[in-house]
Amino acid sequence: MSGFVYAVATADTKGRELFYVSRAVAKTGVRVVTVDLSTQTGQAPSTADFPPELIADFHPDGRDAVFCGDRGKAIDAMALAFTRFLSKRSDLLGVIGLGGSGGTALITPAMQSLPVGVPKVMVSTMASGDISGYIGSSDISMLYSVTDVAGLNRISRRVLSNAAHQIAGAVLFDEEEENAGKPALGLTMFGVTTGCIQQVSDELESDYDCLVFHATGSGGNAMEKLTDSRMLSGLLDLTTTEVCDLLFGGVLACAPTRFDALIKTGVPCVMSCGALDMVNFGPASTVPEKYADRLFYHHNAQVTLMRTTPAENVAMAKWIAAKLNRCQGDLTFLIPAGGFSALDREGEPFWSPEADLAFTTTLEAELLQTERRRIIHLPWNINDPQFARAAVKHFRALAEKEF
């Protein structure tokens, strides 16, 4: 096993904890190095393997951008420097970080920049609340410190020891990928498009490693990250519902950068308008007052779905077309004339040919079709078996040009 676990903290305030963790990792037989991200000036020289001055030199504007005397700016600058530092490490097996609010903000951006699958453990006082901002679309394991990361005691020793063994175990017991020889595909699914995606996955799994992402905002963002990291060889982005929430204030919104990885990489993609008929909210009492007169479907006590209007479908089509017009790869956009979801078919609560047609006609007008970028109309609902078979057929046609 060649390489090191990088143990990271601000050693001016978390030095005892940092070296305790590094010793615990080393006892497992895993080699470890320490990184000090302290941003305060006038401290004693660091005894870490990588002192803060060395890390700060990786900032585009040099170490003076880090040691600037302003704590907030210093944290942001050191976070950038540490991200660039890690990107240059060819011997990195995993990263374990320790911190409070400042340390967590320092360390996790660099963790997010690492490929999915590289072990990442963050022991943090912030891990008991909303940690989405620290994790992003990455696979960071957040461990709540219970007591503050401010000295060693009977609780902190147990927590830090567990964290050390967690990162060491991830490195020592790394397993071979079962489907390493198959190209990986990204597929997007929502509850109301499950039938489609299950059939598509079943038909493709003999030749591809099918990775299904739940279209809940974070799911689409995770697929974007893997696409951008060149870990996906193709996409069946059939459930684009996160755009509804982004544009109209729903709770499962994607980032504004949705589809940018497709634009950047040009991987072959079959796309559709799965669940663009709905915006997602929490309990009914949380729906914004401006939507009081709209059509709702109460999925359960915690989930309220709102039917999108023709005007909203026009806005979504324009937003999506503007993105896809920048895509230079092979792209086929499938329009299911029989409805965009399980709720959007004849006889179901969200069936609205007028709203769906508003999306379709706008996309036709706005998307610049070429030999490589096409719209294809299909007469079925997105969950009909015929639609799934057509999606597979069109993807295979694109993939044959790539593989």
C-alpha cells in the first residue's frame, strides 16, 4: 500500500487532537502525515509535516493572501490554498479532518474537490445540524465530535479513536469494483418515474454499470460531480424535475450549474422531461402563500406536490434549451406525449396536455437542433414500457458512436 492518510487541523488550537489522531491511524499500520492549516500569525513554528506556510504558498496570490489579519478572509484563502495543495498530492490515500465551525469550513471544500471514493472523514462540532453545505455532492463522512474539539478527555479520545479507525479501515479494506470493466452510466429517477428507470436499468445492466441518482437536488448535483470527474461514460437524464424546484422555489432544487458537466464533457446523453409537471414542497403548511390557488397533490404528510402551469413550463423549456444549446456532444431529448410522470397521464390528478404542450412547443422553438442534438417525440407516458425501450434504443445508438 503506497501512500498516506492526510490528517488535517489548525494545529495552533487543535494540535493535541491532530497528533492524537495521527498516532491512532499509524497504530493500524497505515502511514499518515499531518497538515497544519493555522491562519493566525505570530505562532510558534509548526511541528506538522506540512506547516501552514507551505500550504499558504499554494494560494494563487501567495501566502500574504492567507496571513492577512482578517479571520474570515484568511479562512477562505487557506481553504482555497489547501484545495490546490491536495490536488497536487499523488500519494493521497484518504483525508481525516478535525475542526469546529472555522476548521470545518477550511477543510471540507478540499475534501469535496477529491474524487468520490477517496476516503474522507471530518470530525466536527457542526455535524449535528444541517451539514449539506459541508458535504456538497461528495461522500464525506461527518462525525459529530460530541464535546468541542478543544482538548483530550474521555469522550473526545473515544470519538477521535473511532474516526482514526474509520479512515484506516476505509484504506486497508478497499475492495475491487465488481463492475470495473463496464462503462458507468448516470440515470435520474423520482418516485413518479420509477417504472421507467427500473426498466431502463434492467435492460442496460448487462453491458453497463447503472448508477441511479434520486432527483432531489443533491442527487442531480452528485451526478454532475461524477460526470465532471469523468467517472460516467454516458447519461440517461430522464428525470429533470429538479429544474422545477430551482426556478419556482421548491425544496428539492438542483444547483444553477445543472447540465454544466454535460456541456463540459460532451458524454452521450438521452434526456427527457420526467416529473417536470411538479414542484416539491414540504408539509402543506409550508407552501408559499402566493401559490394558495394552485393544484396540489398531497403525497404524504411531509411532501406536497404542486402542478406546474403552462407559463412555468415555458420558462423551464427556455432555461433547459439555453443550457443544452451549449452542448457539443451527442444529445437526444425524448418528449413523452402521454405525460411526464405517473401523476401526469390521462385520468390522473396532474394530467394537463396544455401544460405539457407549452413545454414541448417552447423547447422545439428554443433548442437549436443539429445532427448531434435532436428532439424526438414519443406517443407514450414516460413510465410506459415502450418509452423505456425507446430510451434504451436511442442511448445505444449514441453509445455505439463513442465506445
